Amino acid sequence: MKTRSSGKWPVRIAAGVAVAFGALTILSGGRVLFGGAAAQEAAGNAVPFVLWFNFLSGFVYVLAGIGMAMGRRWGTLLAFALVIGIATAFAFFGLHVFQGGAFEMRTVGAMTLRLVVWIAIAAVAVRNLPSKQPSV
């Protein structure tokens, strides 16, 4: 039987991963978007809508992690929304590639990593967080 305190560790780890992943996403995306010509040149054929999506979603990653750490249902819902959003952006990226658009192969790896990480975080959230908001 799982005790209540042991059930918190997976959520704490997932929340920490979410916040750290979000902070790194904001820093790396912000560096390319706002870092000048040298940063943009180093990014190569970055796809602008993917770059903006990832940068902005980094803030949502942090928010979802905070919500999960607080044991809030909205943190779980946000994690699921991120899975759907990332999968949608990835699909549009695939369409861009299919239509012959320029891209960096590392974007495929990065988007795959984001999707897998958020599927795992959402799964941990669903399994360990309360399905109903605690009464106040």
C-alpha cells in the first residue's frame, strides 16, 4: 500500500523537471530570439513558429510545474494541454518539412524530447495528484 507521503515524491520530481525544463527552454529560446545576429546564425534554419512556440511554452512549463508542486488540479490539466500543444506544433513542423521548408534536424530531436518529457510529466500528474481540488 502506498502511503500519502511516498506518493508526493514522483510529483515533486516531475514538478521540478517541469520548472527546470521550462527555465532552460526560456533561456535557450530567448537567446535565439533576442540574442542578435550571431545567436540567430548559430541556430541555423530554425523554424520561426516552432521557435516562438517553444519559447512561449517555456513559461507555461514553469506554471504547470508550480501547479503540480502545489497539488493543484489545474497543474495536471496544464500538463495535458502542453502535451496537446506540443504534439500540434510538432505536426505543423512536420507539415513544414513535408512541404520542403528549411529546418534543422536537431529540431526533430528537441520536439521529440519535449513531447516525451511532457507525456511522462502528465502521466505522473494524473497518477499522483488528486482528481478534485481540495476544499478550502
